[in-house]
Amino acid sequence: MENKENHKFVFDKSNYRFLFIGLALNIIGFILMVGGAAESNDVFNAETLFSHTRITVAPILIVTGYIVIIYGIIKKNKSSQEEKLD
């Protein structure tokens, strides 16, 4: 008789989905925070430096991405919850 060991992974498909969604939100947030480059080093353009996208939207996306990643890490699998009931 073969002795089959039951190997189970800690993360499920949905955990990885949340991790990749959070990672995508973080990447988009950091890209938005970088913004556009200055056309000239001699001219200070406050509108592009302190734009609404850089100051509010990008940090919100980054924090939301980290929250989604943390949720993806601590989320329990359905199969592990069912095993505890058995």
C-alpha cells in the first residue's frame, strides 16, 4: 500500500488573488506619485508638483493596496475551516 501524505498549502487561489490585486494597487499608486517630469530645471511649477493625483489619489491607492495585501495574508481558507469542524 502506498502511503500518501496529504500536503496542503497555506495560501489558496483567493489568497493569491488578493495579494496580486494589492500589489497592482501599490504599483499604480507609486506610478501616480512619480508623476510627470519638469520641462526645465529653472522653472518651478507648483501645479504639477502638488497636483491632486500626487497628494491624495496615489497615497490612498498605496494604503488600500497594503490593506488588501494584509487581508490576503490573514484570510483563512475554506478547506482549513472545514478541517477544524471534522
